[in-house]
Amino acid sequence: EVQLVESGGGLVQPGGSLRLSCVASGFTFSSYSMNWVRQAPGKGLEWVSYISSSSSTIYYADFVKGRFTISRDNAKNSVSLQMNSLRDEDTAVYFCSRDYLVAGVFDSWGQGALVTVSS
Amino acid sequence: ETVLTQSPATLSLSPGERATLSCRASQSVSNYLAWYQQKPGQAPRLLIYDASNRATGIPARFSGSGSGTDFTLTISSLEPEDFAVYYCQQRNSWPPFTFGPGTKVDIK
């Protein structure tokens, strides 16, 4: 069974930093590209970042570019999102998701990690 | 960036009725469109990818159609567990991957 488990969420002040992690199990992690998708309270889904299976290709949404960094460790079956210079509008549940064979088909999702940016 | 719009915003139906949800793209996305279901407090679930392919384990009452800029998700006969929010998402022109604003299917 495919499982994705996020951790690292919490309350942080504006301008602060937080690191989210997602540990995968039940599949060959190193063969799949991964994404982070977020959802602000009561709002819709918003793609944040993509990393290919070998980390050779990385993309970010414009609204996080220069502030967030995605990375992965295939030996530890994990993908991370380092979030710096956090803003109030970054408050959201952050989901890690797996690409199904091709980029952009999110077939498996974690339960989400809540990030609250507030003073 | 490809903008997706969904209609209606809310669909009020009874169990057993047919649900028809629409997604329109600001430019052609070919057939690279997916549909997701999300229930309160849960992660989204992939229903349909590449316009008409059901994901693993998705019941046959869910079907998708369309190409180019106009797409439809049809639920042939609503079950109680189908009342949820549905999102469309494109992967034709990326980054970024973009989602529609969602259609809420609630009980009439």
C-alpha cells in the first residue's frame, strides 16, 4: 500500500522558516517524481513545487520561487520542502503527492501538514 | 498560465441522480486533464486522468470526457459517499500545474 506521511508543520511568525518532510513507503520511491500542493483554509488546491525522480529537474510556482526549496533523499524515501521568508498568505495545509507515471497526475497524497504563519 | 474555470460552483442533487460537472480551460490542454474528489478533512483523491481514464479502484459510475478546452465529469448515479468537492487540473502547459476552483456537490 502506498503511504505518504508529512511532518514538520506548525506555527511560525512572518519572515520565519519551516521545513516539511514527507516519508514514502509501499512503492519504489526513487522511480517517481514528487510534488507539493497546498490548500489555504477554506480554499482550493494550489501546486507549489515539483522534483523529478533523480532531482535533476525542479520547478516552483512563482509565488514561492526564491523562498522555498524542494529536495529529496532517495536512500531515505523522503522529499522535503524548506520554506523561508514565510508570509501570512503561505498559511495552508501542505500535501506531498506522487506523480503517476507522468508528471502532473497526482495519484497518491499524504494526509497534509498544517503550516500557520502568524504573529 | 492556463486558467481553469468550473461550473457550477455548487450542485445540489439527491442520491441516485446524475451529476454533470464542467471544467473549461483558458487555452487548449489537449486531453491532459484530471479530476479529483476531496472530502472535508481529507486529501484529494484522483478519479480521472487524461480526460477519460479512471484511476485505479475508481467505480465505473465516474466518467470523464472532453478535449481541448471543454471537459465534463459525470457521476451516473450519486451514492451517499460521492457528496464532496471536485477539482479539475491540467498538466498540458506546465509549470505551473493548475487547478480549477472546485465544484461542491451537496445533498438536496
